[in-house]
Amino acid sequence: MRPRRSPRTLGAALRQARAGAEPKTLLAAAQSAWPTAAGIRIAAEAEPVAERDGVVTIACRSATWAQELDLLQEELLERLNGALSEADRGAIAAPVRALRFTADAPRHID
């Protein structure tokens, strides 16, 4: 008789299920990594909504946020690509080339 394994935590089970259900696209990977890369405060105000040819569009809640994040683009891009490589997104061949910030989050968020 095999010894009984202890049950997994709910968090571990949910992470595993989410990883299996997540589409293998650059946008999906960027959406998952964005809160880690950008931080909680920025992630509450802006989120990735589209991707084309390695350019990820980030919808911001206001033009002020879009402008401020555009000024931080190089740092955010570096942190996002770092978070993507740490997350071991094997199906994602190319990193994010650039970020584009727009002030149309109400159309995408909530």
C-alpha cells in the first residue's frame, strides 16, 4: 500500500489549473506578468489589452497615466521582459519589443 500524499493547497491547485488554461500567446503571457512587472499600483490603473508584432498596447484609465507610463516605457519594458523570462513562457518565442500606452481603459476594463 502506498503512503497517502497530503492534499495540495488551493493556491497551488489554482496556479496549476490557470497555467494549463492560459493561451500560449504573447498577450496572455504579458497579461499574467504585468502585475509583477509593473507593480500593484500601476497594474490597478493600466493593463495589457492587445499585441501586434511584439508591441503590447496598455490601456490606461486616464491620459495622465498613459503619459506617465510612456515616460517609464524603457524600465517597464525591461521589467516585463524579465518577468516573462522568469515565468518560463516556453511557447513565447519573442520578447515584447515595445509598449504602447493609450487612455481608453474604460473601454477595456470593468
